[in-house]
Amino acid sequence: MKPVKRSKRIAYLAAGAGALGAAAFLILSALEQNVAYFYSPSELDSASRNAPRIRLGGLVAAGTVMQGDNAETRFDVTDGAATVTVRYVGILPDLFREGQGVIAQGRFSDNNIFKADIILAKHDENYKPRELEEALERASKGAHPTSTP
């Protein structure tokens, strides 16, 4: 009778491990859809431009903000080494202006323009997101671009 008890215990453990593995797979696959990696304009490469969703951070380039029809805004984001054109449809944050830090979340369109669906602007004179400060520092030093999650 011992072998029957042992085989039941092994079967329960195997079923539990399988259920735990399936749950972990489902959780990780759901999280992967919501991940948006942060890049500065100089860190972008072809792989990041084809990603389903990224965060683009930098400074709003002076003289590039253009208001269009239907609450459309186009502007350039720069880190001093590279510049990316951003298109956003919606109401911009009150603190959005030229020369200030901004993070745009979205994806690249076929014509290589970043289509943002979320725009985040800094909240006071001294604040810059840590990722943005690091990216600006790397760009000013001419360091090799690397992405940070």
C-alpha cells in the first residue's frame, strides 16, 4: 500500500507545480504587455522603434511646439545629442513648455514620428525624473547609449 500513497503524493505535487507554473506564465505574459521601457532620443535603435510601447524622455526643444487642429500638438524632444518628433492629440499638462523635461509614452508610427498617448511634464523647477537625468548626463558625456527599464 505504500507505493499507492507515494504515487498519489507525487501526482498532487506534480499537479500543484504545473498549476503554479501556469499561473506564473499567465502573470508574466500579462505584465509583458504593460511594460514600457524608457529611452532618450540618442538611445533609440531599430529594435526600440519597433517596440509596441516605450517611454521617450528628454527636453522639449525650443521653437518646435506647433499646435494643430483637433487638439493635435507636434514638438521635438531632445537630449542634446539627438532629436525625435512627437505627435500628441489631447490636452497637454499645464507645466508643459519649451525647454522643460517631458516624458512621452506611446509608439513610433510608420513615418518615424513618435505618437504619444500620454505626456508627463515635470512638476517644479528642480525636479527631473531620475531616468531623464541619467540619459541627459550620458548624452552630454558622449557615452554609449544603453536602455534602462
